[in-house]
Amino acid sequence: MFDSLYSITYPPIPITQIGPLSFSLHGVFAALGFYFGAAHAIKLAERDKKDTLLFEQGLTWAIFGAIIGARFFTIPAHIGDPGYGIDDIFSVAGSYSIMGGMSGGIIAAYLKIKIIGKGDFKQYSDYASTGLILGTVIGRIGDLAIVEHLGRATNFVLGYEIKPGYDVAPQHNALECSEPLVTCGTFHHVAMYDLFLALIVFYIFKYLRNNFIFGKGSWIGLWAIWYGTQRAILDTLRFGMGDSTIGIFTWNQIGGSILAIIGLGVFLRNKNLK
């Protein structure tokens, strides 16, 4: 445990049980992130006088694809776990992944827009790229509210200090403590790092789109390069903190690296196309 002279600390807003349902700001802000990200993307399409009806239908499909992707993306990380079976795979109570949600949403939108609707998926995906970044910013607010995705102990000034009596997200129950301790420790606030970096990249993307012309499909490739790389780097701070691992990497590091590689291929293939 590291002692930190300066750190960030605030009481978490814990998951609340309302009847049979668990109410969490994590889910609330994930939904808000999707809504505002989609609204931003549709606004860009309207500005270019594109068929927003097909785009909206694709985004509706993306909602369901995101839910499925978020759930099933975590499965490979649990294969081989003792007692892990078919019931765990189809259980709604299992873990979920933001990258899996993004991937599932993109695949579902592709099916609706390109395969069924015969629309220009590359163009729509470029509109969605900045929407995905905005959605990340808003969605991470929920993680901050319940204090989820903490990393290893640190004395970094932006680390989050758990005070005695704080009820952080369930995945960090082992880090909680009670009085007479003065502090339970300070840990990397990885979700906050992800939010800040995404906010910066959102404005970088806006600047680039106003000053550079790339072929259709390039911007979604750039998004994949950015977010895949960012997650792979940030997850080095979370290794050993309860996240699913495969060897010396977290599952999100592997997924992020694959996403970045695919994004690089998509960008290089499309950047000079008209």
C-alpha cells in the first residue's frame, strides 16, 4: 500500500437494490452515453444530408448488438475456469465488457445498414466514430460514481483514495476497510483516466475532421486504433486487480490490441479512397 499526500476521494454512490432489481449509475450512464453518442452521430449525418432513417435503424440494431457483445466478449477469458459451463455463458448476471459492447454494436449496425439496407456503412461508421468517443466520456461517469475499475496501489496525485466505510463497486470489496484505520489505500482511478483521455481525443477528432480529408471508413479505423491502444495501455494498471487474465495480459489488453490492429488495417485501406 502506498501513502499519498494528495489524492482524489469522494463517497461512492453504491449499487442500490430496488425489489428484485439492482439499480446502478453504471448502467444509467452507459445508456446515456449511447443516446448522446448516437444523437451526435445522427447530427453529423443530417449535416451531410444523408439517409438518417437507415442510420437510426442501424443504431437501434446496435443497441441489441452491444448488449450481446458486452456479455459474450468476456467468455474467452473464463474458458478453463473451474466450474465454468454453459449456464455461465448464457447467464445475464455475468460480467460485461465495454469493448465487447462496442464491437457487438458495430457488427449489428453493419448487418442492418450494409447487408440488409444496402447502405454506405463506411460513411455511417465515420459519423459514429466521434459518437463512440462521446459515449465513452459519458458512460465512464457511471464508473466514477460507483468507483469501479480501480487499478493497482499508487501515490499518483490522480489516484483514488478509499476512506474507511466507503462502499465501492463490488469488484473492489476486498479493498474496503473500516475505522479505526485512517485510509484503505490509494489506487489508480483507471476509469477516470479513460474518461479524460477520451474527452481530449473527442476534440482532437473534431479538429482533424475539420482540417483533413480522408476516405470513407478511415475515421472508424482511427477510432479503433485510438481506443484499442488506450485500453491496452491503461489495463496494465489493472493487472492483478480481479480482471480476467490470459497469461501475462488482461483479456481487455488482448482485445484492445486486436481492435487497434484491425483499425490500422481499416485506416490504411481507406485513407486515400474517395
